Amino acid sequence: MFGIKIDKLLLMRFTAIILFYLCSCLCNCNKCIAQVRIIGNVHLYDGSPIENTIIIVKESTDKGERIVANTTTDEQGQYVITLSSSSKRLVMYVSNINIKPIKREIANISQTVNFAAESHEIELQEVFVKPTTIKAKGDTLTYNLLHFRDKNDRKLRETLERLPGITINDERKVLYNGREITEFQVEGGNLFGNKYSIALERIDPKDIIAVDVMQHHQPIRALQGNRITDDVALNVKLSPNAKNNLTGKVEVGSGYRSGEKDNLAYTTRLYGGIFNAKHQIFATVAANNSGEQLRDIYAVPLTTLTNNVLSSSTPRSSMLNRNDYMPNISEALSLNGLYKNSETAKWSYAVTAMSEKIEGRTDIKHIYYVGQQEKTHERNLDFGNTYRNMDFLLTYEQNKPRYYLMNKLVGAWNKELPYVSQNIQSTQLDENLNQNQYTLDNQFRLIYRWNEVNGLDTRFNLQYSSSHEQLLLKGMDTNIKPQIGARQKVRQGFYFAELRQEMLSTIRFGGWMIDPYWFGMVDKNTLTTTQHPSDLFSQDNNLILEDDVHYNRLKAGIGLTFQSNVARFRIRGYVPLVYSYIQVHSPYIRPSRHSLHIDPNLSIERPLASNLSLQLQWSRELHDNKSEDFLHAFIIRNSYEQTHAKMDEITSTDYNHFAAKLNYTNAFNLLFGNLRIEYTNMKSEMMTNKVVEENHVTLHLAPQSYGTHSLSLGGEVSKAFYWKKTNVSLKANHTRFSSSQMLNGVKLPFELYESSISLRGGITPIKGLTTEIQAFVNRSRMTGQNSDHTDIVTTRSILTGKITATLNKWSVVCQGFHTQQDHAKTFLANVKVYYKTKKTEWSLDVRNLLNAHQLNIVSVNAQEWQRNIFYLVPRSMILSLKFNL
């Protein structure tokens, strides 16, 4: 229980503030902004009118100057501009290829403004007459794809990556000048939601004529003009041939792949849809065993529910795409639809089903150091994953100028069966030999949102998730002692509810505007893990062990956004107050603890020049009593021999993050760039630990505390020249990791240093030829403060490249991957050749052209040295045919 004493004077002041605020909300403080009409003409000093002169009017905002109107002069050099702006001063820009640019500041009133320009002639060796490459209207930039699309582009993603300022990361998320977009629209409709990776991979870029990038996107009409967001939305515009017509494409192919298993390789794709003013539908079907793993495309979660806390122990490689070392059998289908009842109301729906099986093989070698002694442990792993998923989304939305109403229903069903079969070549590690995991998830989410002008923006979010998991543990006899075999079952129930209200009536104090809001949320997480020993062992081992975790959390906070047109910057943030309570029932662990802490989040944004802005962000998160850590500890404990230690403390993590970002955006010069610096400090206490005893390794639930300091510096520059684009991205990172490892009951501190630098670039030197290159260098060094052995050092480097060339009807795409770690080298190459006719397109895909067999990866982790050898996929060749329906 917490007791709070409030002084009477403080209570009276607080009450006065609330009353003042309520009175200000009741008053209609929104001022009508009258339209301003500016007319005039542009002429030379001799009086000659100048035709097609571009005139742009801007106002000052917290993010710099923003375009509020633009036009061009007629044959007599005259222009008319009508605009609405709350700014007292406006800036007019006049430009034409035959005159010197003019800039003039004027008052925000209806008036006549004439310009006398000075002639400016430039000599051009060649003149190309082209349509407008990019247009600007307010905060929206429109790219004409005629200048950026290449005839060998087969996916929308390939064309979007050529646009200046736009990049697509490895998770298939679209970023504009380093900021992830919040909506991906097709003809103004959010058809795909956050699963727009389907559109990136399946929509034909030849059906797209333009792309809109909408900065400060506010989709709710009731909030437009009242709420300025930092969101960025992207809208693709279809060509006339792609509208009101049912279009579709089919691709089928088969071939041969080497290996001991089935030698038949195949691929099938069928996708298409119809788009009109009232209804949009897009459906896809895909199946293959040729290396295109579909989970990244189709299994993007529709919900933000927590993931399964029980994870597979499948080895992973961050250096290589998993489809290069994990063969697949994949099937998927999706249906996305959007129906507009009227101009202000619409329904949307999405159904996705997928089944995918992947498998792989790796050899792992561990070296542990105990004083001056070196202990070695080797094992071979066959691992894989069978994943089945089905989810649906149903949304109804009313978007009117006076209010906004949205109801969303989301559900998901997941079934996952990861497995790991191990062949232990050394008996120095006591652990299970085989693991089979079964996961079944049922997820449900309901979202209700209501907005009313000059009132409250109310959002209610209810989530529910129920999962059942099973882990089968099989042991073996060693020279030391028999292992415990068991079947472990895990049940999880997760409930989450959130209520958030934002004031739509902005409080104004002179040049300052304050937008307050408050939010509250509560969640409950119930975890139960039960171990049933195997019947193969004696009756003495038939004791059923059960661990229960009940985790309750309550979170509430007050948020404020400060905005000043005078000082031209914004400050926004929130200060949530978090209360959590955890209770655990276990034969070995019985903590019961309350926690109360504050997690602030603050960001500042200020324009420095017309095309330059600065962003600063600081956040702190304190995670205490994490139920997932408890469950993982239970699973690991039961997977090994029973623990020799009792855990009285609770895992906690204190996370601090500071970031600064400098953005440069010049759409008319097609030049974009950003510079980022990030610092992260994290302190944590962990529950689990490996302990090396006299002749083997066992698991103790011993506390381990560590801290990290990470400094990252990165940047990107993008420049486009009509159909050509140059991208250069440079990022450097340095991390210092300090911790303590428990060895033979002795706490030994150690430090881990890691530095890396990456360079990524792409250039289109001539039309029809595209080159991309990426380089990465990383070095890790681990040292013990009182260690008697040599420091563990590993260096790795990666070089990847891609060349795309087109000549007449032929196109060739070559991809290469070269890596070197210490003295181990690997080179992998994939080639795809296309031949296009008027109605069809043939392609020959050769994977692992040089038939590289394995990839060596060395890592350093907590007083141990580890080498993983991943076996790459065998060579395969597939001949495919693609045609329109």
C-alpha cells in the first residue's frame, strides 16, 4: 500500500488549474483563418512578360518553411494565388530558367505583388524536354515514375528503391529519409495495412504512374489543422489501364536441385486484383521450394500482441539470408479488400493463411576457459521449423469533418513446431539431445476509437491471447550421470486493456500552443509451466514440478506537446507512472515483489534552415519483474539437470537511449540525406547462467549483472538524376559490454568490445545497368580483468554486390556474397536470366552457382569462444514462365 499526503494549498492550486483548463476548453478558441488572395505579374526590366515562371509561397512552421501555395504565370506573365495561413509573414519564391531567382517576404494579407526580374541566360550543350519529375503541393511530394522506373523492374519494391529519399530495409519496411512510413495506400485506400510487403513483392511497377509522399500525415479529417503529426504516408497512383479492370499474372516453373532428398524444384505464383472508386481487391497465391521463404512477406503480424515466450533454440546467422542456408517448402495465400460505402465511410478486410517448413544443419564448437584450463564441447545440429498461420482483420471506419469513428477486429491462429536434433560429440555439457516444440496461439484484438472536434479523442484497445506450448525433452546416458527426460507444458494467458484520451482543444498562451493528453493501461500475464518426467526413468523421478507466474501491471501517464511558431520548434513527451506486481510459485523460486517507477520520453524537433531540421530524443525504460525471463529460466532449468541454486532476486533492466538526427530534404534538387548519432546505456540483472564444474557444464540460476555502453554513428545521402539514383549509406558502431561470469563458484568480471562499420551504396551509371554494393567489417575482443588466458579476438568482413543489366529483350541479375572470418572464407553467387517477349517472360534461376558448401561464423560470448558452421543450400536451377491472365 502506498500512502500519499496532499497539502491543502497544493490541492487548491491543482483545482484552480483544472478549472482554468476546463473553462478554456469550453471557450471556442479556434480562430477562423480567412483566405488571402495575392495577384501580380512577373516581367523583365524592359517590361517583357515572363511565361511559365514558378511562384511558390511558404510559411514558417516548427519544421521550417512549409509550402502553402504555388502556381505559374500565364502568357502575359500574370498570376493569381489564393491561400489560407495563420502565419503573419509569408515568403514568395520566383524562379525560371531564364531569370535569376527572387525571394521576397510579404505580409499575410490580400495584395498585389509584382516582380521585376533580371535576365539570366545559360548555355546548354544538350536540351532534353521532359515532364515534371517531382511536384510539391503543401506537405505532399509527387514523384513521376516515368523518370525512375526501369524496364527490368519486376517488383514495385525495385522501383520505389530508386526514388530519392526512399529506402527499404531488410524487414521490407519503407523508409522516407530514415523515417518509417505509417501508411501504405493504393489510390488513397489503406488496402494492405501493415502487411504492405505483399504489395511491394507482388504489384507490377508498370501499373504505377506516380507515388505521393505525404509528410505530417493526418488521415483523420476531424483532426486536420488541430493535430500536426510526424507521420509519413505513401500513396501509389495506378495507371488508367490498371483501374476498373481485373488484372492478374501467373508464374510457373520447375527444375532440378542437388542433394540427398527430393531433386524436384518448383515455384508457382498467382496474383492480381481490381481497383475502382468503390472497391479494391487484391489476392495472391504462392507455393515453392526454390528458396523464396514466404514468412517475411505474408506472416507480418496484424496485431501488436506479445509473441510466444517460448522460443526455438534454432541457430541463427545475421550475416546471411536464411534462405541461403535453410531449404524451404512454402505455401501461402492472401485476400485484401476495401469497400467504400460513401465518401466518409468504408469497410476493409484481410485474410492470410500460410504454411512453411524450413530446415538446416550446423556444427557448433564451444571452448570454455576455467582459469588456465580449456574445455571443448562439440555438437552437430539438425534444426528446422514448421509454421502454420491464419489471421483475419475486419475494420469499419467513418471519417467525417466533425468526428471520426473506427472499430477494428483482429484475430490470429498460429501453430509452430520447431525442432532441434543434436548429436553430442563430447560429454562435457549436460543438456538435452532432442527438442520438439508445439505452439498454438489464439489471439483476439478489438479497437474502438472516437474523435469529436473541440472535445476528446478517445481510444479503447482490448487484447486477448491464449497459447499452449509443449516441449519434449529426451535425455541420454553419459559417463557422468543419466539425464532427466521430461515433457514440459507451458500455458500462457495474456490480457491487455488501454484507454487513452487526448484533448482536441489546444490551449494557447501567446505564441505557444499546448496539447495535453492522458492514458492508462492494465495488463495481466499468467504463465504456467509443468514438467512431467518420462516413464523411462524410475518412480523416484515421477515428481511433477509446476511453476506459476502471475504478473500484473498498471501504467498511467500525462503527455504534453509544446509548440511555438515564434521559436520554431516542438517539444513533446510523456511521463508514465508504472506500477507492477509479480507473484511466482515454484519449488525453487518464490519471489513476490512490488515495483513503482517512472519512464519519461522526450523529443525535440527544430528546423535549422529551409531544408535542414534537427531532432533530439531521450527515453528511459525500466523493466522489472519480467515474466518472460522467469519462464525462460524454468524451461532451461528443466531442460538441464535440476538447479543447485535458489533465486531470490528478480530480473530487471534499466534502459537509457539518446538519439540526435539531422535531416536534409531538398525535393526539387532530388537530394536527401540524414546524419544520426545514438547512445545507449543498459544495466541488467539476469537469472540464468552456465557454470563450469570439475568436468562438465551445468546450469545454475545464479544472478548475473552486466552493463553496456553503445555508441552508433550513421548517415545516408541519396541523389537522383531522373532515372539514375546514387545512394551512399555509412554507419559506424562501437559497443562496450561489461559483465561477470560465475566460474567454479568464483565471480570473474570480463569486458567485451565490439566495433563495426558498414558502407552501402548503389549507382545507375547508364540506363539499363544498376550496381549495388555493401561492405561490413566487425571486430570483437573479449578480455577478463583477472584472466589467465589470452584475450579472445575475432574479425569478420562481408562484401555483397548486385549487378542488373538489360539489353534489348534480355536481362541478367547477378548477386554475390563474400565473407571472411579469421582464416575462413566463403563465396556464394546467384544468377537469374530473363528473356521477355510481347506476351510472356522466361527466366532461368541458378542458386548457389559456385556450389559453396558451408559458412564459418565465429562469435565471442561470456568467457567462451564459439564457432558455427552453417551448411549452405545445394545448387538448384529453375526455368519459369510468366504471363498475364
